[in-house]
Amino acid sequence: MRYKLIATDFDGTLLTDDKHVTDITIQKLLNYKSQGYKIVGVTARALGSTKYTIPIDIFDYLILNNGAYIYDVGNSNSRYIGILNQKIVSDIISLVENDQNHIDIVSDTTYYSYKDNKKHDVTYIKIVDSIDEIDECIMRMNIFVDNLKLDHYCNLISKKFPDINCFIMQDSDALLKWLVVNPKGINKKTTLELLGNELNVDLEEMIFFGDGLNDLEVMKAVGLGVAMGNALDEVKECAKDITLSNNDNGVVYYLDKLLGKEV
């Protein structure tokens, strides 16, 4: 198989546990980009936190907010793939209000932290007491409730709001689980497939690296889904191969091994 596109998750995959990308990973991904491979970041993060954390010139494209948003890095162009109805967002907040520990309402660039008493030193997080304070399109929600109530609220939200996609999320680097709400029919896989169609790249011609529960659909769909050494067991079970951990440059280690380059 001649692979044409290299896609990677960020947290727990490309990023180390202390949330940075190593110099060797940056250099090697830029090298693969210069060879003609399309390099695509595929993440739940919004653009603001991505720019804050990662030098985005590594990538040709960013797929953000679990597939709800595409950013063309070279041309600084962006487009929405799906948004959440503001009334539905408000109704979901009302439904979980009494049991929520924290809610993020996420736009293309900003995390609106609902009724948050913490202080944040980053510009991409803003505290709001009402959804009426948000005048941007909303693409995602993170809802934190006690683990014993996750299934209850996931089922309740899915039943009451059929026009959204609600699922339980967990990253490989934490025991914490939470609920994610995205537009219906949109996830990392569907948007990566859409981008591939526009670039004349089939899913079979893609490599994807991931570690968490929101990576499962795309891991199964691409030609080569690779789980990180630190990935959740569910991700490893559906991957076609496993590489080193996110702290050991696992993404570029695997690429070098696969594509015949020295580590």
C-alpha cells in the first residue's frame, strides 16, 4: 500500500504527558510533509488551544472539535462541518444542571467554561454564567458528571435530543471520563473521510495514530490504524498495529519503521 496521508490525534498521542511535541517529532513530521505526505491533526481540541500548544505549521490541515471544523493551515482558511443548535445546548445544560461538575461549551477557537470559579491564564478559555453570553457558533460540549451517572445522562441526552451525538469520552492519560456532545453524524472519521475525498485520498491510503475513545471510529476505518503504546485497551484491540508510547516519539518511530527511514 502506498500511503498518502498521515493523521494523528494530539493528547495522549502526538503530545507527551506534559503536553508538548518533542523536537524530533516536529522535525520528522516536517520532513514527511516535504516528501509530499499530507499531515493532518485530528483532535477534540479547538483552534485556540491547538495554536497555544502545538506549532501548527507541522500540518497541512487540522480537523478540530471531533470533526466539526476543518482548518487549512497553509491558507489560514476554516470552515464549519457542523454546529450545535443553541437552544439544544441550553436545554442540555438545564437537564444536567443539578448534577454537573463542570461544562465546557466549545466554539471554533474558545472554551466557554460554564459557571467556573477557577482562574485561567490562557486566552482561549472564557468563563460564562449563561449561554446568552456566547455569540459564536457552538460545535461541542464537554459535560462532567460523577462516573456513576455517565451512562444515565448519555442515554437521557441521546433520547431527548436525536439531532446530536452524545458519547462517553476517556483519554489514555487519565481515569476521568466525561460526556461529549457533537452535531449528529459528525466525528473524526466522517470528517477525515470528507477531507480525503477532496484531496483524492481514500481511507485505505491513510495512516492514523490514536489512543482514546473518540479515536475508535477512525482507527477502524483507515487503511492503517495504529494505537499508541499507552492507548486504552479498547483502542489497541481495534488497531491494526501498536507503536511506542506518546512519551517515546511513538508516532514518528512507527513512521520511520514503516517507511524505511532511520529512527
